[in-house]
Amino acid sequence: MESLKVLWMSTGLANFELGQVIMMLVGCGLLYLAIARNFEPLLLVPMGFGAILTNIPVAGFSEVGGLLHYIYYAGIDTGIFPLLIFMGVGAMTDFGALIANPKTLLLGAAAQFGIFATLFGAIALNYVGLDFSMKDASAIAIIGGADGPTAIFLASKLAPDLLGAIAVAAYSYMALVPIIQPPIMRALTTEDERKIEMAQLRHVTRVEKIIFPLAVLLMTIFFLPAATPLVGMFCLGNLMRECGVVDRLSSTAQNELINIVTIFLGLGVGSKLSAEQFLNTKTLGILALGAVAFSIGTATGVLMAKLMNKLSKDKVNPLIGAAGVSAVPMAARVANKVGLEANPHNFLLMHAMGPNVAGVLGSAVAAGILLALVG
Amino acid sequence: MENLQALFIEAGTLMLAGMVFVFAFLGLLIIFINTVLVRLAKKYPDAIVENKAQSKKNNKKQDGKGVSPAVVAAISSAVTQYRQQHSAQK
């Protein structure tokens, strides 16, 4: 009889707590979004599954000795996984459109306003009883950079307790770019502005593409060493792509390596989706602030593009400003789609890739500033 | 409340410093691209572009004979590929 009792006590049914059941349902929700709705499936599948695993009673996945515990501390707490992902992103990024039209860097810079404006929102939530410090606020605000690895990297350094909610918010909003951005883009532009056709981009030579990542790294070393982990890995990946002599390494960085790391990154982030860390009012605040950050970033990017269109001798379609929030390449595709709705002969995709990759650089620089000043 | 006020001031300073720095950093990159990279591009143009320009000239001459540029490009890339494979086998 005693052994039957011990056996019962070792079952999941006897040990389940309500919070764990809710978080498992959240994990199932993430799996549903990934599988049925195709929302960022590469990350949400391992993340959703990680959320289920970490909430299994008795198994102790996220306790010392558990698999997810070690994955988190080896890869995310140290910052290694987001940085490896950033190297892969660098290997997948073509700076050609940016080098051909360098003024689009200003659009990438303007869209970072969403990050810094959200700092105020996070602090303001202290009035309604949420206790966000400046470090918490900075980690939440980086969601506006619309860059998953950057958000995870910064959150792991500044506010590890909020990492799960921040990662879920960042990837959810990136998946929702086609829904969040178009209304803002339409509201801030006129029909005529959306119809603007831009001049064809010039050819960018191989030498330019090789020198560019090295120059970005050099500038980061000089002016913002705190951002060199992110920018350095990004530039390494990009240099491997462009130099043309290490195609095997470039291919590994943008395929096998990034895929392997994505599995572990997703599981590691999922391990932070435990009931005690996720089921609180702070999570709601983070989800709301993430949407605000994203929307402000989109708006300031479009407004900056409108200003450039007024001042520049070459015409600039303001829609490409929305791509400044990064979220590569989804935001550029959205700009292209909204442009095509206004003018079926207007293909903005290549023009939008400029501010899009500028946004990646901009959010890495913004993360470096927050790390240097708050971390 | 005073603590919150101090946090707001800190957030304002961060915003100002952050935006100025992001614009300055990316602005410097614009200057770099417009000065250094553009000159480098003129000094070291891509070999492929030169070939394309040459083939365009050649195509203009052959236009009268009715050979389309696409066909010429396809044949020349096939020949290059064949030569590369042939030399690799050796």
C-alpha cells in the first residue's frame, strides 16, 4: 500500500499545480501559432515545447541537473546563442541595397526612436503598481528594435527574470508585422506618396561589400565597444559571405549552425516560461509595451522617410521607412506589399531592404548604448 | 514619487543620448560610404560588370545577325563552365 502511495506521488497528476497547467497551455498556444498560423515557426516550435517541458512537475527540467537548466546557462545566460544567431543573420544579409542608397541608414536610425520612447512607458507603468527598474525598462524597450537575438541578448544581461516574456513579445510582434504595420503606414502617408516610384539602385562592387563590414566593426570598436559582441559577430558572418573565399563557413553559419542554435535558443527561452516567472501582471505590461515600441518605431521610420522625400532631390517612397524597424525581411516585404496596393507597377522590395538592414545595425547600436549606460 | 521623477529624467537623458548617438553613428557610415566606398568602387570595379559591358558592346555589333544577348550569355557561361570542369579533371 505504501509503495502504491509513493508511486502515485511520483506521477504528474498528483503533483500538477494550476500555474503549470496554464503555462503548458501557453506552450501549446505557441505551438498552435507556429504550426497552424506559421508565426515564426522556427523559434516558436522549440520555444513552445520548452515551455511544456519546463512546467512538467517532478521532472525538474529547469532545476540544477535538468537539461533546460544547462541549455539556458550555457547558451543564453552567457549570451553565446544570440550572438551565434547574429553571426548567421550577418551571413544571410546583403548590404548591397544599403550601400547603393546610404541615406536609408537614417531611416534605420529614426525607427530606433520606438526603443527609447518605450523607456518612458515602462517607467510610467510604475504608477499602476508594476515595479520596473531602469534595467527592466531598457530590456523591455529593446523589443521595439524588432530583432529577436538582440532582444534576448540584452534581456539576458539586464533583466534575466523577464527574458521569457520579452522573447515571446519580441517574436510575437515580429510575426505580427504584416498586421501591425500597414494601418500605421497608411495613416501617415497619402495615396500619392505611396505611389512614388524610386530610381533604380546602382551596382555595388565586391570590394565595397567586403570593406563595409570591416568599417562598421572599426567604427564600433572606436565609438561603442559595448556593442562589439553583437556587431562583431554580425560583421564576421557578413564578411564570410562577401569575401568569397570561405563559402563553406558562410554556408554553415547561415544554415546548419543557425538551425542548431535556434533549437537550443528556443528551448532555453522556453525554459524561462515557468508559471512563477510568466504568470504575473509584468508580462501583460511587457506585451503592451512591446506593441507600443513597435508602433512608434514604425511611425518614426515613415515620418523620417516623408521628411527625406521633401528634402532630397531623389524621390523617396515613405513606405520604406517602416522597414527601418528591422524584422528582416518581413518589414521590407510589407513595405513592398503596401506599395503594390497603391501602384501595381511599383516594386519597393530592394529599396526597403536598405532601411531594413540599417535597422539591424541601428538596433544593435541602440542595444550597445543601453548596455553601456544602464548595464 | 521623487524616485520615479528621477527615473523619468534618466529615461529622458537616455533617449536623447541614444538617439543622438544612433544618428551620429549611422550618419558617419553614410559619409564613409559616400566618400571611401564610392571611390573604391570606381577604382576597383567588378570584373563581371566589365564582361557584361563588353558583351553588351559585342551584342550591339551582332544585333544585325539576329543573335539575342540572352543566347550569347548562356553560351558563354556554358563554355566557361565546360572549361572549368575540363581543367579541374586534368
